[in-house]
Amino acid sequence: MNGWNPKIYLQHQDQRSRPSVELLARVNLESPKRIYDLGCGPGNSTRVLAQRWEGADITGIDNNEEMLREAKSSDVKAEWICADIGAWSPKIHADLIFSNAALHWLKNHKSLFLKLISFLRSGGALAVQMPRNFTSPSHTILQQVVETGPWAESLRGVRDFNPVARPEDYYEFLSHHTDALDIWETEYIHVLRGEDPVYSWISGTALTPYLSLLEGKDRESFVETCKAKLATAYCKRPDGATLFPFRRLFIVATVKE
């Protein structure tokens, strides 16, 4: 996917990395030897993996060269591969496949998740975190702006506006193929500051595929419309903070021994 900027993405590094830490805390593997981080981005989630298992062979996989350049410039001990994670398959089966905030960009989750657990060794785990806030104002406003502006035709079908299924659907996908299945949701209340803070947040993620397709006056108008509508939906408090609720879905699936 074009248009990803690691500098913008990492402006909220602490908040974006926190779910990966909380996901990893529920992975009950003693010493996995082979780990794949799908959609590793600039390597912030890969760092969490490397800190827990220093002796593991870790591979970070992403389809964006800018993000991977940032990852490679870090001190994280890992191999970095540029690949489409939807079409990816490993040469060596994994003890752990980890993905923090990436799989929601892909379609057909039933077949995708079953394919991923087929890449695991006996007793291995698939650990996934995905946003599930697609009915919140940050995304319904984006959908409205995309579909009603003069750019609507050029942005039509860029992505699914509600790509993540219900928690119980993932249970149905995975329960017959796993020994243990842990599914939960957390709604974070991010405390953001500065001008247009919610716009700043989504400009590094949800807005990226749209901004990459716009230029000139259309891009300027699109940005200003998004900022204005988001500022109305997410009001700045008297102390200068803007509260940004954000729901995320977590899944840890351990395959049968």
C-alpha cells in the first residue's frame, strides 16, 4: 500500500505499541524458535517480540518499503522482508505468527485465518490484534467525506469500511482447529493533545490510502473537510485534551499438539 509514512505513524508510538504488549502477554509459549511478525510496519511490534525472546529467529514482513527502511534502521534483531502478507507463506513453519493492527487491511478473514494457522507447528500460536472501531465517528465521518465529495468516484472501493468480523465469528472460524482460543476486546481512551489530534492519528493509518490518491486542491479540500468534521465530533476539553475512544479485538489461537 502506497503513502505510508513511518514518521507520522510513530507520532503516537506509545499508544500504538501498547496493544502489542498486551497481546503478547497472553501468548503462553516458553521459547519459540521461529516467529513471524505480519505487517510489522516500522518495527515497533517486532521490538516487543525481540525483547521477550532474545534467542528467537524473528522475521518482520510488510509490503511498504518506507516502513521497512525505518525498521531496518532500528537496532531490532530481525530479518526484514517486503511482501504482501495476504499472499505470503513461510518457507519454515512457525512457533508464533504475530500481527498487530495489520490483518484488518485484508479481506476474507475466514480463509485467511485458517491459512495462517496451517503455517504453525504443533503447539504453535497465532496472535492477532485488529481495530474494531469502524462504526465510531472517526470512521463514519471518513466514509461520509469519501462518498460525498467531488473525489467520490476516484476513491470508490478503495477499501472495506467495516472489515473486521464479530468476535463470535472468529470463534466459529478457529475453534475446531485449536486447542486453546482466547478472544477479548479492549476499548482504550486515548488522551490526545494538539490541533486536530484525531485527524493526526488517522492520517497515519485509516486516511493513508485515500490521501495517496489525491493531490492539489482536491487533497487540500479533503483534508480540511475531514479536520472540521472530526473536530466537531471529538471536542477539545477545557484542559486541552481530546478523548479518543478506540476499540480493539484480540485473538490468541493455539493449535493442537
